[in-house]
Amino acid sequence: MRIESVRGDITREHVDAVVNAANSSLLGGGGVDGAIHRAGGPEILAECRRLRAGHLGGGLATGDAVATTAGRLPAKWVVHTVGPVYSPTEDRSELLRSCYRRSLAVADELGARSVAFPLISAGIYGWPVDDAVAQAVAELRAAVTEVAVARLVMFTPEAAESAERALAG
């Protein structure tokens, strides 16, 4: 799998699947989650509500992933994953890495060959950017997947620079 890094808006990525840094409710929120729901339109929320009415009645677990339509996004699907809230006293890095691993597994089930990822947990969930990038790159490099291209879409210059350093190393 080729791993790329770009600075930009994940809602504009022309890939098979876009990963959403969702909250466990799957019903929208702030940051990447809110942007994806706004840009993708009501179809995404409608599918999320169906999931919540069915087997995900209690919400999506941290570290897990599930897919919906991408609605009006240029992608075909949205893979929703719930990242962990950063803790300086508890190592939650396995949960963060699981978000990337499970998102790729869902992408494989869909037949997606290109996937755009945000920097999971590095926004409101407080994960330090450099470590969030290191966790993402390590997990993507270790992945066994049919996905051909994983694109890290960085929203801030700081995250983009960190990703470039990690991918060069």
C-alpha cells in the first residue's frame, strides 16, 4: 500500500472511501465529523440512524469502524471510526491504532482501493499531533490490506509537516 500525505479538506477527496473521525453516537458532531455530515448531506445521517436503530443501538465502540454511503461527497463510502480521547496517564495508543486497522478492514470488505484518513483523535480528543501521526503511519505501514492508496489528509500546516517528516523517516 502506498501512503500519501496531503494538506487539505477531507470532504473534497476523490477516493473510494473517506474515514470519518466520528463520535460513538454516529449522529454527527464537530470537527471532521461535522464537516463530513454537512458536506455529505442527510443521506449519511439517515444511514447512521438506521445503524443505531439496529445492531449499533448502543453506539460504535472506540477503535471500531462501520461504513455508510458518502452521500454527496466525491467518495463512494464513509468509514466511521471512533478514536480514543487522549490521556496523559493511560496508554490508549492501541485503540487509536485499531481505528486505522478496522477502517482498512471495512474498506477491504467494501472493495475500496483508495482511502482518505483524517488525523484521528488529534482534534477535540486532544491527542498530540506528532504522536497521532506516528501511530497512524506505523499502523498503515504494518497493514495487511487490499487498499492500494492510503492518504493522510491533514487540515493544519503543523499536522501536514509532521506527516511529511514521519513518511520520510
